[in-house]
Amino acid sequence: MSKFQIILTSIFVVFIIAGVVAFATFKGDNTSVSLPTITIWGTFPESTFNNLVANINITRPNQISINYIEIPSSDFRRQYIEELARGKGPDAILISQDEILGFTDKIIEIPNTVLTQRDFQNTYIPQADLYITSTGIKAIPFIVDPMVMYWNRTILTNAGIAKYPAYWDDFSNLITRINQKDQNSNIRRSAIAMGEFRNVNHA
């Protein structure tokens, strides 16, 4: 059983953009070269995406120009297929991992001659290996959004637990040792607080 499920949001890159991406990320001399504008469609918020690109360009001598178009997830597939039928469409698309299967026959992978498997694995997290094929790379991970857990050393120590649980199976066995209930069986302290900063005290 894996420690945590990794959810990847990925950029699916078509062949026309592969050379541009490889060149844009190449770290050679500081000669200023004008790069072509890349058109990307995605369900990711436009303002957030544009801020990311702006932050990247701050440190780059060669500015990356991306025309990003945000499309609602509910209508993305229809618009994309219609544009492909017209012989048009974006250079790349940005969608979530759970939408992969609906687009595998509508994208062209990055060939090994542009991005080798070794370079890909040395650059991205191991979970991204699922995008590797025998002839190239189907996708490039854009965001990693793992489920994580922060543990309280004092609580575990007071409960006689010497080592934090590394797997979910281990954690489930510790719940009864950490939970505290009052005389009416109301939970006064839970082994895990599900939520986020705004609804978990001292998060």
C-alpha cells in the first residue's frame, strides 16, 4: 500500500509544441532569442496560470509567451474535439489526471529524441512515470497535490507511540490510542483533524 495517493495535474503536449518547450527550457548562453507564442487550453484558473508564467519569466533572459485560455471542465472536451475537427486547436492542453483516458487518442506524445526517459525521470517525481511509453512521453506533470499529514510529536509521545505511522494501515491501528472521549462518548480529541486552516484550530 502506498504512503499517500499522489494526484497529478498534467500538461498534455502535442508534437508541434515539443521542440518549443525543449528549446524554451534549454539552459545555454544568455543570448536573447525571441520565442514563439504557445497557445494552451486548460481548466486551470487563468489568473493563477498567468501569475505562474510571470514569475518564471522574471528569472529568464528569454521570455516565454503563452496564450492561456481557461475553459470550463464541463465544456472542455466538446470544444477541443470541435477545434481538432476543424484542423485547429491549441498547442497543448492542461487537464487533471482523471481526464486522461478521454484524451489519449487525441494527443501526440513527446518523442524520446526530444525528451529522453532518463531526463524525464531525473526531472520529475516517480509518480510521473505513468506518462512514460515505449516511444516517448505522453504528459508532463504540472502540479503535484498530495494528501499529506502533519503529526503532533507530543500527542504521540504521551500515547506511548515512539514512531509516527508511515502507512495508512499503521495509522488506523493507533486511532484508539490517540482518541479521547468524555463520559458521554463525545470525542474530545480526535486522532486526525480533517479540514484546512480555516476550520482546524492551530493548523
